[in-house]
Amino acid sequence: MRSPHHITAHPYTNPYEELASLDEGPLDAGPLDEFLVEDTEREREEAGAQDDPWAPPNHRRGGRRKRRGRLAGLPLALKAVVALVVLASFLGLADRWALLYAERRAADTLKTRLDLAAAPEVEIDGFPFLTQLADERLDSVKVTVPDVAADRVSLAQVTATASDVRLDADGPTSVHGADVPRLEGDVLLSFADLNRELGASQVTFTGEGHDRVRARGTLPVAGHDLRLRAEARIVRDGDRGIATHIGGMRLDIGDLATYRPGARTSQGLHLSGKSAARLAHETRKAKALLSIPAVVRRLGVPDSLVREALRNEDRLTEITGTPRFVRQAMRLNLVDLALDHPRLLSLLGFDPALLDALPRLTRPVLADQLSLGFRLPEPPSGQLRLRDVRVEKDGIRVRLEGADLAVGRS
């Protein structure tokens, strides 16, 4: 048995001698050596590949060849259809451009020859336009002219549509005039324009029925703003004009009196119902009125009652407070009394300047201020006439028609 502390002794070797012995002969090739050889060869191949010059890939040539191949594969008929579509698109654009150019030239020509404030709007219908122009015949032309002066008023809008227009032209770019065998139009006389242009902007016009217009507002007379009321009946005046028959004219002087121009008994200057009824409580005015024999005769009050009323105020109040006296007082034409008894009118509350101005507001004068009539210009050739006149919500609308008209010729 060996002792646990026994150590086996090995002979001593020098490590440097072992290294020297390795260099004396070739080593046998093992698995590790084969791996190193393969790795070295791979590195050489990669190094050789890196020596070649680098160039980016050319995608354009391949894509172009692909597109050429696609177009080359299309049928000939389909190519022809595509070409026709492209050509038609260009022709359509050229046709629309020529149409817009012709419409603008026509608008400028009409503005100049008709002396209009603004160029009208011209719309030429029909497609294609170039073939119509080459044939010197247009299917339909619509012209809209805004704000046309007509006598004392302005026409808000004039619209006319001409059909089968025959052109007088030397070529597509040289049009001298046109013949219009048939024309239909529409004229609007706007209430908004009438309110602005007539009655010093203080009278408003509104429609009332299919042929009547109502006028309401104020009219300045001798420093007083009198309330104006009138009715106008719209009628056709011949073939080219409209007229207004003014009726129901009255001017209210506050609640004191009403003035109606005219020579009839119901017309003139008359006390209002409130003003006549106040005479029963205004002793001084009532006595002044009954002290004039001409007034007493018109009132129909017996002389005995008048003398008694002038001596007794209770009796005066009893007479002037009766409904019959109020009605009779309202029938008095104060314009006649103003000449002979100006102090009486002043006592009743009338301004002498107003009494002097009212008789000058005759029916013709007021009717002229409220007139809505106008006449269409007479064409140099052909016929142009009004067909229908109608009152609408926004104004007076007039239908017109024409035949055998010539446009653009001297």
C-alpha cells in the first residue's frame, strides 16, 4: 500500500525543445487544416470580385422595352380609336374657344351700337359652333341686357332669344350683321328700381293684382311731408309701350285734412273725420266757421239755429257734435275758402304756404310723378311689339316678340 503523501515522479522536459521539434517536419492535415484552406480560397474569390468596377443597374432600358412591347401588342383598330378620341378632344376645345370669342365680340358690338352702360351677356346655343359659323346660320342666340334706360325709368333686365339666325358674313372671322326671323323676349321693370328713381326715394311701389300697382310713401310739399296714396293700373299702350292710369290719389296732411287733386265734389282739400269731430270741443273754431254765410249754406244748418248757437255755447256744442254736422263739415272744399277766407284756414291749423302749393299739385302733375310707362324703341326694320303685360311680386313683366329683324347693319 502507498502512502497518501506519495507523489509519482515524472522525468523533466524542456518546452523549448518541443517547439524546435515541431519545426523539423510537415504536420499532418487534419479537419482544422481543411477548414482554414477553404476559408482562404473564399476570401481570395471575394477579393477578386471587389476588383471589378461597380456600375448601377439600368432600369430605364428594361422599362422602355416593356412599354414598347405593350403598345406594340395593341390592335390597330384600338390605336385608331385612341387617336380619334385625342383629335376630337382638340377639336372640341377649339370649338369652345371659338364660341367664347364670338360671344365676347357680339357683346362688345351690341354695347357700342346700342350705347349701353354695360356689355350684355350673349349665349350662342348649338354644337358644334364652327359648323354653324361655316354654314352662316345659328340655331339660337340669347341676349341679356341689364339696366336699360327707358324714358323716366330703367328696365332692370331685357332678355331676348333669337332663333334660326342667318349671318351676313364674308367668312368665319368677318360677320357684318344678322337677320332674325323670329324673336321672343322678356322685360322686367323692377319695383326696387322704381322705388329708387321715382318719388324722391320716398315712395314705394308694390304689386296688387295682375294689372295694378299700389304707391305708398311721403311727398314733400312746402316744407311738409304729406302721406301719399295712389293706385296705378298698368295697361298696354299700342304695340311697343305700356301706360299707367293713376287713380285714388290722396295726400294726407297729418290728421288735419286730406287733399285729393281734381275738380269733382269729392276732390279738393277736406277736413279729416278727427278734425271735424274736434270742432264740437273747440268753440272758437266752430264759431269762426259758422260766422261765414257761405259755409253755413254748405253745411245746411238753418240760420235760426246758427244765430242761437253763436249766442249759446251749449247750443253750439249740441249742433257741432251731431254726426250730420261732422259729415257736412268733411264735405267742405277748403281750397275754395282759402281764397276768400285765409284767416279761417289759418285758424283751423293750415299753413298758408301749404295752401298756396296744394292747388298746383293737379292730377296731371301727380300722375306724371307716379307714371311707370315706357316705350320700346322702333326697330329700323321688321316688327317688335309687346305681347303681354303682367304685374308680379318683383315688378312689372312685359313679354315681347319680334319678326324679320335686322341686327348690326347700318
